[in-house]
Amino acid sequence: MANNTRNISDYSKFIVDLRRHMWMAGIEMDLRRLIWQIAITGKYISAKIHESNRKLAGLRNIHGDEQLALDKSADIILQNQLQYSGFVKAYCSEELDRIVPYEAASSKYHVTADPLDGSSLVDTNLAIGTIIGIHRDSPLAAEGRKTMVGAMYITYGPLITMVYSAGKGTHEFVLNREGEYVLSEENITLDEKGSIYSLGGLRKDWFSGHLKFVETLEGEGYKLRYSGGFVPDINQILIKRGGVFTYPGTKKDPKGKLRLIFELQPMAFLTEQAGGMATDGKQDILAIKPEGLDHREPIYIGSRYEVEKAREFLT
Ligand code: AHG
Ligand code: MN
Ligand code: MN
């Protein structure tokens, strides 16, 4: 009888799952376990999106009790998973107004979360996501380059995908039907220059330097790709290997809209690990010391040519 029962070693040659990938990369054990724990939480958040989506469960959830906003539910799911994991010293998220210390003194890592990014898109069925930063110290202690040890995001789209870095490259995994995260793109590396741009903020509120930067890209034939979700918009630039996302400072909001700790630092970490750049127009995002949990900054993030080009118009 043909030997059609491959042994596990044959399969493992083709399917590198998340735990195996992090082990082969030599990532410290508690950090591996923490990243794994967060990746798994994506399954529960995805289930919550399905369960509580208005299109499925009416205006109230199936139990009829008052429905929490999905952002809040996602935050509670993350906290329930991390509080007693033994790896998290403290947790903060854009749904909370303070850093929550967890009792396990031996735990090493401080976790920041945008539990649900792009929540205004839920009813449109466009992709949304979860953004996570992992720090060795409080995210308020110093600039990101000194405190960050890892970052990841989960994209809830036609597939659930997860992109992570622990300082040894940026890699994408897909959640398969068996519930495993399998490697889909390893060592994502951005080209020097891309061909897409993703523009936040209202054109009428842009400063002249930013407008000139955008017009330069338009003159070079860049294609507009903007969904209104930071996670899928950044994910598109990483997977297409280049381009630029910007949510600039505007006349109405000179510091822009996006939050330094919960959104910008993790994406800057991942993008730099993929050979790209992330600035506020002038200085690196990871060189900015956070002044507080609600610290916002303009963002120019993506491949080097475009982010450097922006700097020419903004300094
Ligand atoms: P969140 O849902 O976590 O508040 O984030 C929404 C953010 C970000 O996802 C996106 O890039 C930006 O809002 C879009 O802003 P506009 O709606 O002003 O374009
Ligand atoms: Mn967000
Ligand atoms: Mn959010």
C-alpha cells in the first residue's frame, strides 16, 4: 500500500507554525509564550465580532443584555487572557485611562493595546484589527526604541492574519481551518520605493508642506489606497512591499489623530524591522518619548523613499 501517511517531520517541513518559528528564531521563552497567548486571543476577539455584530444579533446580543461596544469587549477579552498569564507586569489600552499593574511581580513585559482598531468599519464588513506593543519597561519610561521588545497586529478580514516581530524581522502568519497560525510571509522586506499612498485627514485641513508632498507623489503616479482602518492600511503597505501611510498634523489637529503608544509605536517597530521608516514628518516615531497615554503624533510610515521625501517638505 502506498505510504501516504506522511510522518510529522514531513509535514513540519512545510508548515511552520508560530511557536516553531519563534523557537527557531531564538526568542526568549516568556516572550514567545506571550506572543502566542496574544495571537490566540485574536480567535476570541474574532468570535466576538461575529457574535455581537448588529447584522447577526440584532441591536442586542443574543442574551438580550446591554451590548458593550466592540472595542470594550475586545479589551476585556485581552485583559482576561493576559492578567493571569504570568508574563504581563502591566497592561494599558486605548479603552483605559491608566496603566493597570498586574500582581505577578515576576512577570517581565508591559503590554499596550489598541484592542479594536477601525471599529467604525465593523458594519461595513471591511477588515479591522488589533494592535499590540510589548515593552521591557513602562511605555512611559522612555522612547520606544529603548523600551520596546516586540510588536504585533491581527487583521480580521477574509482571513485572520497576524504579523509579529520580536526584533528579528517581521513575519506574517495565517490562522488556518485547524486553528493554527502558519507562516505565510517570512522576513517581510520593503522595497526602497513603493507605488501606493494612504492619506488620512481632510485635504482642506492639510498644511501646505504636506499638500506639496502629496502632490509630488501624485505627480509620480502613486495609487490611492485608504480604508480608514490603520491595521489593514499598514498591512497593505507591508504585504505589497512598499508605499506610504500618512495621517498628518492638520490645521484642526496639529498633532494628528493617531495615538503614539497604542497605534504608532507598534507599527513603527514592525515597519523598521521590515526595512522601512516611521516618523512624525521629522523625527523617528521610536525616538519620541511618550508624554502620556493619549499622546498623539502625525505619522509618515512605509518605505524609505517616501518617508524621506516627506521630511524634505516638512522640516
Ligand atoms: P480606532 O478605531 O482604534 O479608534 O482607530 C481608528 C483610526 C485608525 O484606524 C484609522 O487610520 C483612522 O482612525 C481613520 O481616521 P479617519 O476616519 O479620520 O480617516
Ligand atoms: Mn486605532
Ligand atoms: Mn481602537
